[in-house]
Amino acid sequence: MRLNLIGQQNRWLALPSIVAKTTDSLVSHCLPVVVGLLLVCTLSSCGSGNAADTEEKHEVTHRGSNLLATATFDTARLENARNELNLTGKISFNQDQVVKVFPLVGGHIETLKADLGDYVKKGQILAVIRSGDLADLEQEAVAARGQLAVAQKNQQVTEDMTKAGLSSQRELVASQEQLQAAKGEVSRVGERRRIVGGTGSVYLVKAPMSGFIVEKTASQGMELRSDDPENLFTISNLDHVWVLANVYESDLANVHEGDQATITTISYPDKIFRGKIDKIFNVLDADSKTLKVRVTLTNADYRLKPEMFANVSVTYAGRDRRVAIPAGAVVFDKNRNFVVMVNKENQPIVREVEIYKTIGQKTYLSAGIAAGDRVVTTNQLLIYSALGS
């Protein structure tokens, strides 16, 4: 009995070593399998990740390429960077289309038919004047016609008497001269009457051209003299206006006829008017030490009014050679500037650029792209977003 207990106890004591050996055997046989499974899982997960990234990049590029179908392009060019000169000035009448209306006879204004700011057509009546001068002119016409009739009769009688030997040749010549003088007087009075116009004692002041009444000194009942130097109306055609800008002495060398100019006004801050310098007045103002330059603008909608204040920006050629692109092609994001360009494979790519300066609708670059590169000028924001930049 005792021997059996001892044997059984020995078996229990040997059990941990048996378990340890069994465990080591299992680990040694199973470990390669587990490692293999882990490696396979890792490789398959990595492979699927790379494939997903590649597919995503391909999809992004595809979306960008599709947007190129509706985009427009421009080519970067190497140019002399233009400079900008800011001037102040004002809107003025086109002096080639300004007419001052003076009365040609004395009298008093009976009726006014136009007011300041009105648009009038050529030949339209502006005022009616009752004139004593015009009545006198009518009397002169009557007298001149009477003298002509008398001179014609005298010349005929003298000619007949000369043929009959009752009058000398000298008297014939004198009668002919009197006839010519009478004809000249009739012609003079008639021409003056034609210039003055009107009938009887009524003188009509008519618009010599179509345009706006921009100045008016006439008033109803006003007395006028024929030698009065003051005009009754000033008419200007505002279809074209002048912009007169002041240029300081230090900037005279940078301004030339033909230079491009952009004009803005206080009244229309969002509206930009464009033109060219078409005249430089070579007279320096003694007080301000400035010289005036002129830009003629089309004003079909009559938006620009004389005496308006104007800001004038003049661009002129510089000497620095820079790559130039349209200003609208630049995308500003994350405090940096980018452009969307097209590579040789006609695929859109994003390039960061360094801006030298922007003048008007053109941007000059210091770095980023080269001359000859094609850049997107419309839909560039959509393409930029689609590329995930």
C-alpha cells in the first residue's frame, strides 16, 4: 500500500515537466504557422492600401482632366514688366465739341424754351427775343431795295441818252457804278438778315449743334445788347469727354502719348474706364509745377460729368524681363500663390509661384513657371480643388 502511494506521488510530481515539454512542443510547431498568417495579413492589408491610394490619385487626376474640357488657357510669356504711375485729375468737356451761343442782335428775351441740363437738338429754339435791331434791319432791307430800283432806272435812262448823244460817257459810267453799289447794299442787307434769321422784330435763338446745355445765363425778360460779350448758353456734346491729369516734373520722363490709362471716379468706384494718353500739353503750371495730359473717353451713357474728380493710373514699359501671365490665373491659398498648369501629357498640375507684381490684368512672376508653359485661366479654382491641393 505504501509503495503504491509513493509511485502515485512520483507521477504527480512529474506532471509539470510533462506539461512544459508538451507546451514547448506545441509552440515550436505552431509558431511558424502564426507568423505566416500574420505576415500574409500584413502584406494583404498593405497591398490593398497602396492600391486604394493609387486608385484615389487616378480618380483625382481624372476629375481634373475632365474639368480641363471647359477651361481656357493662356501661355506664359517673357516680357518687360510694366510699371504703374498714379495721377489725379478731373473730367472735362471735350473742347472740340463745345459751342457758346451769343445773341446776334440786341433786345429783350421774351420767352425761354430750354433750361440748364436739357438735351437739345441742332436747330431747336432756345429763346425768343424781341429785337429793335431786327426791325431796323428790316427797314434797311426795304431801303436798299428802293435804292436799287432807282439806280436801275437811272442807269437805263443814262444809257438811252448816251446813245442819243444827249449824255456823256462819264455820266453813263457813274450811273453804272451807282447801280452796282445799290446791288451790293441789297446783297449785304439780305446776307445779314439771312445770318440773323427771324421775321419782323422776332429773333429766334437756335441750337447750333446737338448736346446738353451745360451753362445758361439767359433769363426771361433779360435785356441784351448786340455788343454784349456774355453768351446766353453753352452747349456740349457729352458723347466724348476729356480726362485731364496732372503729372509732376519727376514723372515726366515716364509718360508718353499712347500709354494705356485706367480711370476711376468717386461716383462709380467699381467702374473702370480705359483709354490712352492722346495729348501731352507742353506747358508747365507755374504754381503747381505740373503738366497736364489728356485721355479722351467715350461716354455713350453720359455717366461721366464735367468737373468730376478722377484717379488716373498710367502704365508704361519697364526694363525688367519677367514671365507674365493673366492675373486671373493665380489662385491664392494658405498665404501662398498657385497656378494650375498643363504638362506635356495634357494633365493638370498645380505649381506654386512667386509674384513679382501685378499691373492691371497681368501678373509678373519671379519664380514658379517658365515662359511657354500653359496655364489655366478659367475654372482654375475648380481644378485646383479637384486636385486636392
